[in-house]
Amino acid sequence: MRALVTGATGFVGGHLTELLEANGADVRRATRAQFEGTQALDLRGIDVVFHLAAQSFVPDAIASPMATYEANVMGTARLARSIAVHAAQTGERPRLVFASSAEVYGDVSAEHLPLCETARTNPRNPYAASKAAAEAILIGERTSFGLDVVIGRAFNAIGPGQRPSFAIASFAAQVAQIARGAAARIAVGNLDAQRDFLDVRDVAAAYVALAQRGVAGESYNICSGVPRSLRSMLDELVRIAGITVEIIEEETLIREADTPILVGDNTKLRTSTQWSPKFELTTSLADALSLRAKMPKPS
């Protein structure tokens, strides 16, 4: 496989690139200038484009919606156009695997869970809206210009290498510091929210599976199928570290438009691609905690 990866230096992108190279793929990494359209994107000989580059942090999207729309919507549109022009000029039609998000589903009542790909989209924040809009653009490009696109709607990825602005990575960073002697207090937001957590390495494997066996024009949930509360995740990190902590709720960490529960059905992904998750939740958390434990000891 000859692959081009946008967002190769990001959390999921780094693991995806590592997986591709470990399996013998020839991987090219798109630069920011190429993604933004100020530098030509060389698609010659590329079999698959994995499009992961995005503004992916919901609070940042809420703070700067126009920048999010520019990166996530227009960036995706420019990439699709580059592929269309390349196809018209060379006859080569690389597959585009688009990293969307379960956020596009929005707030869903319990009777409609777990979510299937046929559920209507109902984005509740600028990040979710940007991903839903990008999906629509790509399907439009497929209908009008034959774009070979497959959409992966990833739920909550966790594991080693995630920046601590995300909840589980933040918990892991704080637990690791406490284990090394910091004050035994952890600042949290809404711990009652339930999410569908999946190891980042399983997410990367799902994107590869979609590149190889996904059906063009289709969307696939990338998820574990099991809802877990943030409280249970924090409790497990604390158990793994062998410490006791005081939990402090901070209003600044609570999102106004937070979805109470989000869990998906991964039957379509499993059936179409023979993908299945390989990493246990405890392993994902232990690996995230181990990486954070390498941070300098607090002064």
C-alpha cells in the first residue's frame, strides 16, 4: 500500500503511520502547507489517502468556530478537490478514508442506543457540525465526481500519546504526578458522562481495514460498543496506580453542550472488514499511565 496521511503527527495519526509502516506500507506525510492548499499536494502513485488532519478538541472549536470550520470543512473540501483534479489528469483514483467523529450524532435518547450508522446526525457543537458538513461534502463529491471515499465515525480514542487536554489523558497525567509525589487531588468535570472508549491502536487498525475492505460511500462506526462513565475510567486509573485521591469538580471543566451518553454499534465495521478490537481497556489505561509516568517529577 502506498499511503498519504494528513495529520500524521497527531494522536491517532502517529499510531496509524506506525501501523502502516510496520506492515510494509510506503507512507508519505502531508505537510500543513499542502493540507492548507498553499503548497501542491503530490498524489502520484498514492493508493489511499488517510485524512486525519483536523481541529479535534471540542472546547477549542467552541472558542474558535470559524477556525474550526476553515480547517475541518474547507480543508476537507480542498483535499477532495485535489483528488478529483488528480484523477482527471492521471486516471488514478486513490481511496479517501475520512476520519469523522461520533460527535455528528449529537444528543441521542437512550432508546436509540447503541447508535447505528443509519441514525440521523444532530451535531450540537462547532466541532460536530464541521465533521457533519465535511461528510456531506465528501458524499457530494462521490455523487458528482466519483470520489472513492469511506467514512469512519470514531468514538472516544484513548491510549498512549494523547495530549492531556482530553479527559482520560488529563486523568492519567494527574494520577501519574500524584504517584510521583504531587498533591493527591484531581480536578474533574462531569464524571457521570458515559462514552464509548476504544484504544487508539484499534482505531488505527480500523482505518486500515476500511482502506482495504470498506464499501465506497459508506459510513462506519469505530467503537467498542460498551458505554463507560468517566468516573469508572478515573477509578480504574487510580486502581492501576495504587493510590488514593481527592476528586475536585471544577465548573470550568464542564461543557455546556455535553452529551450524557454516547455508545455505538460496531456490527457494520466488523461484518464488512473483519476488524475487531485487540486491546483491553485496562491495557489502554495502563499504557497511557505508563507514558505519563515518564514525565518529570513535580517540584
